[in-house]
Amino acid sequence: MSARHCGHRDPVGSDLDGVLTKEAAEFGFDLKSLWCEEGRVVEEFVMEQPIPPYLFAFAVGELGFREVGPRTRVYSEAVDGVLDAAAREFAGTEEMMRQAEGLFGEYDWERFDLLVLPPSFPYGGMENPRMVFLTPTVIKGDASGAQVVAHELAHSWTGNLITNKNNEHFWLNEGFTTYAERRIVEVVQGEDIAALNVGIGWRGLNEEMERFKDNMEFTKLKNNQEGVDPDDMYSQVPYEKGFQFLWRIERQIGRPAFDEFLKKYIATFKFKSIDTETFLDFLKANIPGIEKEIDLQQWTEGTGIPPDAQEPVSNLYTKIMSLANDFKLGRMPREDEVCDWKGQEWELYLENLSKAVEASQVIALDARYRLSESKDYEVKVAFLQLAISSRCRDYYGEVEKTLKEVGRMKYLRPLYSGLVQGAGKDEEKILAKRVFAEARECYHPIAQGVVEAILAKHV
């Protein structure tokens, strides 16, 4: 479930490549004596494919399901219409799977089921083979939440078939998967939407450079994690810098050649765990001279963003960035300019607004577009971050409500951080401490630890 937390659940063994086999997964005690009392039924679940231990997961609950494709069911607790909403959101999953197979080869896991967990689930998704775990915040009502599913589906090739040897090489999982996700999105939803995805990631990567300016070791793709809690350094760097590295290689050799390389890479290391050096050796062997064109060491072991990284280019991306710049000059977007926008467009727009805007501008923007009421948490949280940074206390009630209804760390981290970081935040710090005290038991233990660390540092 992350870099280290599966060890708290069960001390499973693995082979020398870090892959959990059927033999390594056998329990050393008699399950029958614990679970098979009179009147109970024994169920046996078998999966032939080997997996690394962190991908072993199970869920227990009173679950319903809907069939959304020949290989996919959506499961959830049958409460508040979540199940039907999830089925509508993810109705296009089979088409996404077919397109992914065209890009990366046959899907080797047979089933691709989806489980929508309660709001306390701390991640957007977790790529457990055959049964992806999802936060309910990805149900947005317009099928755009399927992009999270695209990421978890991409893991079926990059991350689950080929796994990083340890967390110091985490980018091999997430950089490849972010690249693969965007290729899937490009085919299914179009180049403009894929470019928006890249643009949001580019913004996030630059923000991580600011976050880690006092510890640039954490901005490397391959980094030394000795004595470091992986949760403390979790960031968009392995995702977005990893994506940028692979995109740089694609631009160098061309997409057709890179596609052939990627398929060969997947076939060569299927069901194995590898490290950065293994990947680089394979890269140089299969693309002779690549090290003369791209500074591979700077990309994998250097800090910061390499100079040959690239911001995305598309008409829609350029338009949104232009409108964000206009807002800094006092011009709000007209309704005809944003009438076709969905969550990603608004997210990119809001995240590129100046954090120094006046509270009156924030109120005016919300009065026109009701962003604080958005059902898309990506949009809502981006807007609330803007409200916090402008000290627009009219929205602190909505901030509190949001912090109490979701447990996804992607939202908790920036909202709590925004409240407590910076000078003159006495009122905000009191609010953050009170809200956390009231909401703490509704958060997952991993999320509890993240928020506690933020408060300990700034309060």
C-alpha cells in the first residue's frame, strides 16, 4: 500500500527479486483453526501471477457491484448512490483497456475490477492487481475521474509487471506509469486533454522544487533514502520528473521507435524487479548513442529540473494559461470562454493564478462560477487554496467542511499546509488544530501521520 506499510499487516516473504510468489505467500499457521469454526464457509482465492508484497491487499465489507464491462466490475458499499455513480463514471473502462493493450501489449491479469472505498482512503488509487482501490473523490459526474483509472490501469504494465527494486528507484514505477497514463488519455480523450494533464503535472513539479529547496536530494529521480521515512519525501517528483525523462527520450528518437523500445522493455523485464542502473543499461544497449544526446546521469542523479525538460504545448493549454495571466491583470474569464471547461481545465486555471490575489477577486470569481461548490474536489481544493492564500476567511467554513469529509492526502496536505505556513497565521493555526482534533479519527493512520507532521513543524 506504499513504500513500507504492508509490513505492519503481514510479514510476508519474497524471493530475491522482491517478487511475492505463491510459495512465499503461504502462511505459517493453520488458518482453518482461526477462520473455519462450525457453520462457516471457507473460500480460497488463487492468483497465478507473482507480485511484489506491497501489491497484496484485501478488502472486507458489505459490498455491492455493477458490471461495466466483460473484464470489469465496480464494487462499493451500496450507500448514497455511490455504486451507480461509480458505474456511470467508469463505463468506458473496457475501451480504455483495449487501447492500452494496443499500446503496451496484452493485459496479463485477466480481471480489472474497481473498488470504491470510504472517504478515509488516503490515496487517489492503489493499483492492486485485478482489484484497483479508489477514493470516492474520483467520482466527478462527468467521466473525468476515469483519468485516475487510466493511471492505475497503466500500472498493470509499469509497476505491477515491472517493479522498482526498492523505493530509491520509485520513479521506475511512477514515471513510466505517468507516461503510459498520458498515452492512454491521448488516445481515448484526445491530445488537448493529455496536454492539460501534462500541464498540471508541470506546475506540480515546479511547486515540488520550491517545497524541497532546502533538501534538493529529494528532487533526484534516484535518491538515497537511508534513515528517511518515505512518507516524508513523497512528492510528484518521481511521477513528473520521471515522465519528463521518458518524454525527453521519446522526443529524441521519435514516438514509433520509443513505442518499440517500451514494448521490448516490458517483455524483457516482465514479472521482475529492477533498479535504475538496469534500466539505463537496457536503454543504452537498445538505443545506441543515447547517452551522447541526453545527459542520463543528470536526469537520474541530478537535482532540480534538467534544462531539456519541456512545458506542454497545445491550443487549449495556451488559452488557459493566457486567461490565468489575464486574471493577474484584473480580468475575469467570460462565460463563453469557459463554457466547455470541465474539472481539468479549471484545475489548471486555478493552480496558475497568483497566490497574491485580493480576497475581493476570489469572492468575485466564486460568485460567477460557484467553484467553492464544485463536486470535483480537484477544482474545489484548488479554489480553497486560493482562498486561504488570500486570507479570504469567508471560505474557512468550506475549508473545515472539506477537511472533515475527505481523507485523501492530496487534499489534506495543501489545505492544512496553507492554513499554518507563513507569518501572521494565528487564527488559521487555531482553526487547523481544532479541525484536526475533530476529524483525526476519520482519517487513515497514514494521513494522520502526515497532518501531525505538518502541524508539529508549523504550529
